[in-house]
Amino acid sequence: MNCLYVCNTSSDCISKVDLTVFKEENRIPVSANKLIRTGPHGISVYNDELLVANSYGNSLSKINIKTQKEIECFYIGSHCNDVAVNQSDAYVICGELNNVIVFNLIKNKIVEEIPCGNLPHSISKNKSNDLIVISNMESDSVTVIDTISMNVIKNIKVGPYPTNAIFTSDNKWILVCESNLGSNNNGSISIIDLKTYEVCGRICVGNSPVYICSEGNEGYVSNFGEGTISVIDLEVKKEKGKFYVGGMPRGIIKHENYLYIGDNYNNLLLRIDILKKNKKAISIGGEPTGMTLI
């Protein structure tokens, strides 16, 4: 994994960043119609392609990784916020439809629509089983779906305005960013037990936590409203540290000894040395949001 691909929502492009030298190599245009904004927002990998959920274009783009070009674009539904892949199906959440659209990547057609909560914002796939989880901002809930039966297992009530939900790699928990957007109060991370589908803990973090990544018993949370990153301990269920990065940190991903963070305000990609807390920054496109490693 030497490349990071980042959705630049306001620039209608994807940045390819070489992590070996930490440099932007290329910007890939994402636009089925040059007269209409596309707004790439979420991104995933399928074989030798990038799949991009376009929030303004209401579409799903396929980008060939080798040629670095958009090869196809399909209308999906209103306000595509994110995409996850299971086998040959793309699961795309549509924020204004309150549905998960299942799009078969071989047939290039919609094969199923699954209801979720109101204003779905993120979708994540569990690597060790066939579950996906969706954060529903307006319903204050997350939806867990079995991709084999395509049935909703459970809608779980969480805190205000959940923006992001992910599975931990050990298949024990779902972590949810309860952003509390629009409030002066800090947000929190709720921990959902995957055996019971119940909230078993809650960790107070910073103002407007919007994205989270985890490795082992540690989690890293981007606090959009205060320009900080919270470090949380999942075993003891506490915030064990916080450091300032500036701007409006949004998407966050860990690779080796570094955190890579999109700064929505300054249109930067930040690289933070986890041990030394040293920061480097490079300019990329406007409003960096979703990102994926290859």
C-alpha cells in the first residue's frame, strides 16, 4: 500500500498521493457531465478499479487504477454519500432516499434497495464477515445489514448526528462518531458490542467528531470543530490523549506509523507521525473527504 486516493468534493477530482515521498502524483477528474457538479464524497476499491460515490452528481463512477481515468459513470439516486463493496456488489448510500442501493458491478445495474435510517452518511464493510454498517445522521442511529440475505439485522439508537461508523478489526465492536453537530457540547464515540448489538460504552472526545479509524485497541478521531485528533483506548473506554493539527480535520486513515488526515478548511492532506506528533502537509483538491489506500 503505497498510494492514497482522496476524494476532493468541491474540486470534482480524486488526488493520487504517493506515500513513499508524500507527494500528490495526479488529479483524476470525476465528471460525467462537465456542466454539472459531481462532488466525489466516498471511495472504495473493486479489483483494479476505484468506485466513487458522487454526492452532487447522484452517481457512481468507475475509475481504472492503471490508466487513472474515469471509465464509466452510473446514475444511482439522490445524494450518494459513500460506497462499500462486497464481492461483486457495490452498496451505495443515498442521503436523500434513505436507502442503500445495491449495484451489481458485473451487470452494471441496480439489483436491490434496502431501507436504512434518515440521511445516511457513511457505510463500512466488515472484513471478516458479511456485515455492513450505516450511520444515519437524522435518525440518530446506525443500521446493520447482512449482505447475504440483504436484510436489516438491527437499527441501533446512538447519540446525536452520527457521521461515521466502522467495525474494529477484531470483529468485537462497531465504533460510532456521535458528532453533536451544531451544538457547543463535545461529541463522543459510542461502542457497540457485535454480539448483542447494544451500546456498551461511550467515550467523550472533542467538538464535532466526524471520522474515526482504529487499529488494535487504539482509535483516532478527527474533531472537525476544533482542529484536533483524539486518541482513544478501546479497552478502558477513555480518551487518553489529544493533539492539535489545525483547520477542519475530516477523513482519517492510519498506515504504518502515520495518520493521514484531510483538512477540509485549508484543502490540505496532513501526515502526522504518531509517535513524534510531527506534521507535514501538502496541497490537494478542495474539501478532501473520503480516502482509501492501495
